[in-house]
Amino acid sequence: MPLEEVSINKELMSDMKENLAEQKVASPKEAREMEEDEILLAENPNRFVIFPIKYHDIWDFYKKAVASFWTVDEVYFLIQQ
């Protein structure tokens, strides 16, 4: 199968470069302030385990992410000899 030429929209590429140039990098102080606002990253001395699940929607997204990769349970070793 021969390789095909990929056409690139030059205007789109220049817009992407401009957007990247305009992005601001957070200073360490700003990054710490953003982390303080994040509920999942907040320090909780009374929580040492995952269960009982506190954030069910995040747990569901985690399970979907795990399901998108193969696991050892999906490999059947008896068939392969």
C-alpha cells in the first residue's frame, strides 16, 4: 500500500502556533494556588483508602480509562501452546 501525501492547512497551522505562543506558563506560586483549589488534591488526614468511593463520577471515568487498555484477564493462556 503506497503512502499518500497528507495535506496540511497552513492557516490552521499558523493559528495553532499563535495559540501556543499566547499560552501563559504558571509560576510555581500560581501552580500551588491552583492545586489548593482542586478538591481531589486537597490533603485529607482522615482518608487513607479509596473505598468507600466519595466521587462516583470520577470513579466511573477511571474505570472507563482502565477498560480502554487490555488486562491480563483478557489473555487466554490455555489456547496458546
